[in-house]
Amino acid sequence: MPEAGTETVDDIHPKSPIDRLDRGLPEEDRAKSIDVELVAAVLGMSRAFIARALERPGTRPKQITLEQVLGLLDVDGFQETFIPRSKIPSYLLGSLEDSKQPRSAVLDGPETVAIHRGDARDLLARLAPGSVQCVVTSSPYWGMRVYENTRQVTWADGEQCAYGFEQTPEGFIRHTTEILYLLKPAVAAGGSVWWNLMDTYNTRTPIRGNARERLDEMGSVPESRRGWTDHIACRHSAGHMYLNDAEQSSIPPRVAERASRIGYRLKSYITWRKNSATPEPVQSRGTRQAEYILHLSVGDTPPTFNKDEWTELEPELGGPHPTLESAERVTDVWSLPTSSGKNGHGAEFPLALPGRCIALASSEGDLVLDPFIGSGTSALAAVQLGRRCIGFDISDHYVELAQARVAMQQGLEELTAKEVAALAAQLHLETDDEGTLATAIVTSSDTVAIPVTRRGGASRPRPHELAPAAPPYR
Ligand SMILES: C[S@@+](CC[C@H](N)C(=O)[O-])C[C@H]1O[C@@H](n2cnc3c(N)ncnc32)[C@H](O)[C@@H]1O
């Protein structure tokens, strides 16, 4: 039974739909004018290219008709971004109605940290334009994990599913591009977006809460072995437009291209070389040790890039790896640890990843955003670096976890023994008799020691020492 507030996720059948563009629109619709910024993002073309394709080179049209949009769909090189071609006319016509709706209240940047529960699609639209200096995030990956409190979302392309549980990798790529599109207005000139992504194989591997559970399901623990199709959100790979069974889906490079097509500048396609990687039971290919981080900026202003601050940073917060990296150069291969995964979230960042991104791309007092904040690691890194942070997550469970971790880091020295006990109960922690040591019982089998002090305690740890379960640097 799913827990309250959690919806079950559907099985994934990567079967590409066969839909066609219907050009038989009424004259009155074909004559309607649409904002060219939106058209450019939906068609994946720059405004200058659109002007050239409409035989008006050197001009900057603000509006074009739907008739002209239909013509642009025939131009070589068209590539969908977040709306499939067959749905572009109805989406653009619908946008004319949407623009008449009142806007929801603006979400102000907090003085320190604020974590909001909700769908990132809704919350991103409420951020003040240009208010965010640095975005660092890791969205759910396609078809990889079942999270706590998953919830269905209705996307602009019409699909209804929890993020990460799209029926095809193309659906996931569209939804990721849609989030990037919604996010773009909030990014400040000179700001950066760091988007962590991983690829998925088009296999029938059961989708579980974390890599360990997945390996167990695949046979290393005989008593939990079940048939391939007997799992929640099992993938069946037949019916995709071109991907074969067990083939890699190429999701990160395809998202990178679409980010560029909707108007971001792709600064770097960073390889995160993980210092330790989960073993995979595969025989015909190399096991994966890399994930990717897209570094994106907006507009003509070059993004802030504080190499000097990065050079001085300790490795735990994302500074240069003492042996695998040179402090002289920031390259596009980052040697960072993986997270210990013991803070109650199966896909947690190592502190070093948001730490490095935030230090490089922002300054003290700037606002950092993580729209998929999970256990709150980005907020911990932001606070330790003196930045403010706003975070979103769709799960009540993770919002509570993130808030508790931040509260613990921010205010521990102010807590009485009673408050420590209350916090410990909220976080499922156990304190010893003195109230000076808490052990997190995060899952039934994983434990992690968290040093805490009470008011008046002899030693007052520095903020970074309070971060629960900072992983040993490997
Ligand atoms: C990869 S995890 C992020 C983990 C995080 N970096 C950390 O260090 O713990 C992705 C998160 O996205 C959340 N999520 C999924 N769909 C969402 C949505 N539509 N809006 C906001 N959050 C969502 C999940 O609940 C999950 O916590």
C-alpha cells in the first residue's frame, strides 16, 4: 500500500506514439498572432533564424501568425523542444488564453533558507524575474528510482505522470526542457544553471528506491527475487521508435541541445567522474562511473566564475580534489565523491557538488535555487558558503527532511536538550543519555552518526562539521 499522499507510478512501456500534425485549422486560428519568444522556444530556433526563414532578415518581429508557424515546421532542422510537433498549434492557441489568467503571488527570496512543498512547474512560475543567481539541481532521472510521495504532474505536452516516469525517454526530455523553460526568466544576468543528469538504459531493470535495492532485486538477494514484470514501474522496452532493447538512451546530450534551442547558452558539458561507482551486473559493456552536469547561462552577460574562491575551498565543499584535480584549472571533468546515501534520500548529492557550483557561480548573499531539493543538500552547501537558498520538492517527506537538516545546521548551538530531542524525533534520530550524540536511523539498516552540541556545550562545531554524514572524501 502506498503511504498517504503518495500515488502509485505506472509501469513504463517505452512505446513511441504515432501522432501527426493536423494542418486543417480554421482560418481565424491561422491568422492569430503569437509572441515570437514563445514560438522560438517551442520551435527550437533563434529569433534571428526565424526572421531569416520568414524572409525578413535583419528584423526582429515580436509576433508572428500561426500560419507562419506552420510554415516554419517544414524548415529543415526543426527539432521539438517541449511540445511535440502534432500539438504545437493547440499549445500556442492555448497560450493566448493562459496569458489572460491572473498571476499567482511572487515567491520572495528568503533571508536565509526557505523550502517549499509543491510541483516545481507551479513554483518556478512564481519566482521574481532575474532573482536567482545560481541554480543547482538534480531532477529525477528517467525510469531509475521510486521516491517517497511521488505525485502525478500534468505537463505542457499533455502527458500526466510523475516526473521521471514518462513512457518514453523523449517524454522525459520534453519535461526536463519544459522545466528549464519555466526556470529561465528567474535566472539573473550573469547567473548560472548547473543541471545534474544521468542516462538510462532502455532495459527491463526493475525501478527501485536506490541502487542497492535494484541490485538486490536483480538477484543478489535470492529471497527478494521476483519476475521481471512483477515490479512497480517495470519497463518493457518493445515499441520504441528506434531504441533497441538494452540500448543507452542518450538523454543528457539531448537535453543539452534542447536547452540551447530554448535560448540558454551551453557553457560546459561537465563529466562528473564519481570517485566510487555502484557495481552493475553487466557483461557486454563498461559499467558507468560518470554522470553529467550541464552548465548553462542566459543572455549576453558572461556568468560569474569565481575560480579563486573555488581554489581556496576545502574538498568536502567542492574545492579541488587533492590528488585527482589541479587547483590551477577548473576543467570539465570533475572528480567528486558520491553521497553516502544515509540521510534518508536515495539520490542525495555529495555536499561537494552543489558546493562547487555555488562557489564558482555566485557571491555571498546571492540567492541559490534548487527546484528538486530532496534532502536539502544544496541548501546546506549554500548556507555554509554564506548564500541564501530557496528550494522546492513535491514530497512532504523530503521537505520535512530538508528543513530538519537545515535547522540542525543553522541553529544547533541554540538548541536546548529538549529541542534536540524534539528534532531527533522528527528526523527519526536517537540521542544518547547526554543528548550530545544522535544516531540517525534513516532506514531500517542504515545508520549514521551526527555530532550535536547542546546550549552551553564545551565545543561548538563549525557549520560544516554539523552537516550530517558528510561522506569520507575518496
Ligand atoms: C534526484 S532527487 C534530488 C536529491 C537532492 N539533490 C539531494 O541532495 O537530496 C529529485 C527530487 O525531485 C523531487 N521531485 C520529483 N518531481 C518533482 C516535481 N514535479 N516538483 C518538485 N520536486 C519534484 C523528488 O521528490 C526528489 O526528492
